Amino acid sequence: MAAPQYSEGFVYHFDCIESEVNSKTLITSLSTFTEIIDQINEDFGAGKKIEIRVKPFQAGSFDIPMDLVEVAIAGLLSEHGVRIPEIIKIYIDLLKLKLTLKGEEPQKTQEIDAGIEIIDNSGNITIVDQKTFNIYTQNEEVHTSFERQFKILDEDPSINEVQLRSKENKPLVSVKRDEFKSMIPHKEQLVTSSIVDDSESIIEKAFLNVFKVVFGENYKWEFFYRGNKIPAKILDEKFNRKILAGERF
């Protein structure tokens, strides 16, 4: 039987106009927080799961006390963990990186001794570790969860700010109302002049996970997007020529 091995307390804080929160805002915020923590934890692959246990609310506040509990999977050996602080640090760094980039591609990224240096289009520099960078660039589920969370917060005019706090009630990361929209990607949509199967074609910026690479000219690659496998032919001839010439990517 699995037993708790390590736990750490945190508080999810809503700065509200009133001392109440819309149930839809509350449920979506908690579920998306859980989804993102689960995705980060999966990337560790150390045979443990993280349970998020919400404690009773205190009267007159909308602080949500919770424990993140690291549980060993029965039959698997793993070291006593410090992974919850690491997971929370990655969550915080992902959130800060999304706030910095505001849905745009970095102007430049490069490896340095401290990790990955990311330069945005305004020249601001952010440094994250390799694991955080990998999740940011490869994990579509994390981006989808952040999008759902801040879309519902943006639609709720009673919320001025959200914070993740330590058990000592020290703010670890904050997002203010005027920053909510920057967490929701601005999808560039273009309706083409041609109609395929009576449907409009829409082009949008998205993160795809590469599942299968095919080097034949008339074959399709395979991608995952939001849990769906998508076959697609690479039409960029310049890119194809680089790959056939042996360029790494």
C-alpha cells in the first residue's frame, strides 16, 4: 500500500473584491494547477506520484491551504524526495517565463553554465534550467492548462490577483489582473480563400510534439497536439533540403 513520504504546504491565494470566489473560477484554477503539477512530475519519471490535498478554508478568506504529498508507488524503490520543492520551482519558473514572453517566440536562446538563457523581443533576459525549458518548449498540456486557468480568471471581474504562497504565507509568484491576458495566447487566425470540405482553414501558432520523423519526400511526419495524433507533410522545401543534407535540428 502506498504511503506518504514527503509533504510540503502551500497556499493558493485569490485577491478578490469580495470575500468570495465564483465556483467556476475556483474549480478551474485548482484543476489546472493540479494538471500542471502532474505534467511536471511526470517529467521526473522517478516512480512517485504527487497528491494535492486541499485543506478546509478559513472563514472570511480566500486562501486555499493545500499539501503537496509525494507518494511512492508500491513495489518501486526511489530515494526519499526533495522533488516537491523542485516541482514547485519549475511551476514558478514556467509561470514567470510565460509572463515574460507574453505568448511570443524568444528572440534568442542559448545554453550557459547556469542553464538556458532566453532573450525576449525587448531584450530582457531570463535564465531557466534545462528541465523547465524542455517542458516549456515540448509540453502542450502545460500550456493548455495555463490558458484555461487564466482565461477563466480574466473572465471573472472580481479577481484582482492570484498568488502561490508558501506555508509561511510568503508570496512565491504573483499574477495581477492586467497580466491575465498575456497568459492567454493571441492566436493569429487567417481564413484562407479556399474551402475544404465546407470548412474554413485556420492557421494558428501552436506547440506540437514530434512523434515520428520521416525523411522520404512524399511521406508524412506524425505529431501530437492536445492529445491527438496528426499526420502532416512538411511543405517547407528549404527545411527539407537542410534535413536531407544532414543538418541537426
